[in-house]
Amino acid sequence: MCDAANLVAGDIVLEIGPGTGILTKEILLRGANVITIEADPRAITELEQTFPAAIAQGQLTIHRHDARTLYPADFGVTDQRYKVVSNIPYYISGSLFRSFLDSDCQPTDLVFLVQKEVAERIASTHGSKSYGRLSVMAQWLCEVRYDMELPPEAFTPSPKVSSAVITLTPREKPLFAADKKKLEGLLASSFGQRRKMLRAALKSWVSDPVPLLEKAGIDPTARAEQLPPEDFGKILAQLG
């Protein structure tokens, strides 16, 4: 994960849910300055006992905070380049992605260890079963790299699912120009009924989708999972 983030001395790293500090230790060894977000007071106590020197030197800062209400500005990174490197709780992974990507202070890279299914959904290309709304939104805003998989036995205790490391690098500009809310509405209708052709699925979004699709150069009989992210931008462009 540290290699995926290309960590070097002096980097500012935000780590969510450090737990006992296994990943924290490796980040500190790379010479990075670490800001950790941890909600469990027991884990905080263990971090304080494990890394007293790093805390005293200002290389490690610990915040007791619920990551689900996380705002980067709360932790002093508003005007600084920073990276996120975290083994995050699987059940909040989606909300955390949105929190960072919606922020006015985006990280330069996000490296997350998440449930394999979530990683596949984010990195999937059109034509695959796991390709969907999350895939398009993530790839619209970021360059996405699927780095590696980890089996359950790599962890103690072992979870019931496989995991994967994924890297998201926010783009300087989105993949195509679009209003975010309009794009979300289009994707909700497109993927809400995956089995339906777009000419039928999009009737909940626009009264007569066929002319719109044809003007965009999209086959009205295609299904949402067949379209690359850019094609959704072409559809939105026809709305003016």
C-alpha cells in the first residue's frame, strides 16, 4: 500500500482506522507525516503506547473521530497536498470515497484496502457484470488502478471475504464535462434496471430517450453496462 502511494519522506498521509498501527508503522518508516483518524479509544491508547517518539516529534497526530463525518479541512490539510492510505472498514468504504471526492481539498492519491467486491465495482470496465454507477462515477473523477488481492487468511482474525488494494488518483479535470447531479440521475436510471435497453430504462429520466440517444451516437437498444463512461457524457451533452 505504501508502494502504491509512492510514499516518500515528508509526505502528509491521512490514515483512517489505524487500529493497532501495523500500517501506521510502515508509513512512519517511509518518513511520512501521519494524521490518523480513529474512533476506538482502546486503539488510540495502543497507538500512543506504540509510537510515543513519533507523537512527541510531531510526525504522528492522532484524532479521535468518526470517519463517516470526516472533512479533510478538520485535520489541517486544507492548503496542503496529502495522500490517503488506509485499511478502511468495509461498511463505510462507499461513503468515504464520496467524502474525499466531493471535498474541495482532494488528496493527490487514495490507496484503500477494501472488500474485493467493492474494488471490482470501482475498477470494472464496461461490459463486465460488476460495472455500474460506482464504476462510472469513480472513473469520471479519478484514474483507477486495481493493485492486488488478499485472501481472508492474510488477516487475523480472518474476514469472510477476500480483500483488494485499489488506488484512485483524482484527475485535474473530470473525464468529461458534466453536472454531477445530472450525471447521477442519468446513471441511476440507466443502471436501475440493468436488464432493460436504454430506450426503456431511461424513460424514468426523460420522456422520449430514443432521439436523445441517437443524437449522442448511442444505440438505443444498448444496455447501460455496455457503455464506457464517456458515452454517458455524450448523452448529457445533448441536453444542452
